[in-house]
Amino acid sequence: MVKVGLAPMAGYTDRAFRTVCFKWGADFAFSEMVSAKGFLMNSEKTRELLPSPEEKNVAVQIFGSDPEELSRAADVLSDEYPWIDLNAGCPVRKVVKKGAGGGLLRDLDLFRAVVKELRKHVKGKFTVKTRLGWNENQISKIYEILVEEGVDEVFIHTRTVAQAFTGKADWKSLSVLDKKIPTFVSGDIFSPEDAKRALEESGCHGVLVARGAIGRPWLFKQIKDFLERGKYSEPSTDEILRSFEMHLSLLVEDKGEEKAIKEIKKFVAGYTKNLKGARRFRDEMMKIKNLQTLKEMFYNFLREV
């Protein structure tokens, strides 16, 4: 059976959203990016990003550019967590300019050194999330390095780092890989149809959903239904409401009411997508600062729709 996972997204894929996605059938997920340096310096902000003990099938995704720093962090983290993932694809400027994330792909010799060192120190499952290359497609070489250095699985966003999120994801570019290890395709997967096409064009074992799942956690079930039965259904009003309430409740539990209200607003566009009057409703909701009012507004909006 094809596995469908939730990609790591800074500011989005916290415990609350991961939990909601698992409820809708996600097979696995990642923590938000954990700085190796921040972890070693015992930064409270960094430690808050780590998965909670009861979570299963969640990778701790680390980033950095120093092989020694990364391996020390991985060594400690893999005592507690069974799965460590290296971010070698983030295109954000402040990450890349330090040689971390997608910056690792500027120098494939350094990239190999980092992967080799990490493989020695990760005691459990070790995976890498990457892109096609720095500013050109070098995925065959990147993949070869990952296979040779003993990585267990690889997740590939089918754009270069320089592209960031512009242009179209090139799923077909992965068809040249021999898939010696489980390989997952990522990029521009916003619907079940996208997932099916991405798998067909790439020849990959599974798919990773990122922006397409924001506020639409039911996408995981829809993709699986479509791949297995050729059809899928839209969530009912009650299902949308229950997911929203669960998400909000988990945010309150983890971050307190004030922060939860701010955080949930990032997801409202997804939860109300394609619903009549959604734009006006979203504008109104952005002004709300009271938890109960926010819940009532969402409930009333869905009932009216």
C-alpha cells in the first residue's frame, strides 16, 4: 500500500496539526525543523519543537551545516527518538545563507560528508528530505550519495533550491532513479488527482503532502481512497467542524489560548476553502481575539453554509 505523509513546514506542522492529520489517515509526519546548534545549546524554543513521547511515526527533522554539530545532536536525539531526518532542501534565505537546509546542495562533497557522519551517529532510522539540486537538476548524483551512505528512505521535493516554490514541480524528473531505497515524491500535491499523477510520473513508493494539507487534513484520506478505489468524497460540515475544534483544542493545550487563536488563523483559509462567503468570513475572523467567540463564529458560518 502506498504511504502518504505530512511534510515538515515551519510554523504549521506542530503536534496539534500532526495529530489532526493522523486522524485523517496520514501514515507519518515530521517535526518542524530542529536546529542542531539550538538543540546542543539547550534552547527552550528548539526543544519545544520536538515530538511528544506519545507520538508515533514522527521524524525529528534536524538542520545545520557542520557535520560534527549535526552528528552530536543526532547522537543524543536518537537515544530518545527512533527516527531522525536531515533537512537538505529548505530554501529559506536565513537557513541557506548559513549553508544549512538546501544550502547543503551547493557542495555535494560536503553534503556527502554530512550524510556519512550522521549515518554513523543515528542509531535508528535515518532519512533525508532534499530537492533536485541547488540551481540545476542533480538528483541522480544526490540520490547516489544517499544510497551509498546508507540512508533508509529519501523524500524529494521536485524543484531546485533556487526555485523555492516558483514554477512547477517536476515529478517526472524522479523517473530516472533506480529506487533502491523507499523514495517519496513531494511538491504541488494539492488534490488526490495530483498525488496519483505524481506517483505515476515519478515511479516513487509514496507521496509527501505539504501546503495542500494546510487546513485540509482530510486530503490524506481522499488520496488513499482515490488510489485504492478511484473515488473519494468531500468532508461533511460536521467533519470539518470536528477537525477544526480538535485542532483548536490541541493548540490551546500546547500553547495557551492567546497563541492558539493566532495559530489557528493560519489554517482558516484551508478549513473554509471553496465555501460560499469564505473570504468575508476569514476577514472577520482575523479580528477575533476571544476563543469562545472564534468557536461560535466558525460554527455559525458552517451551519449557514
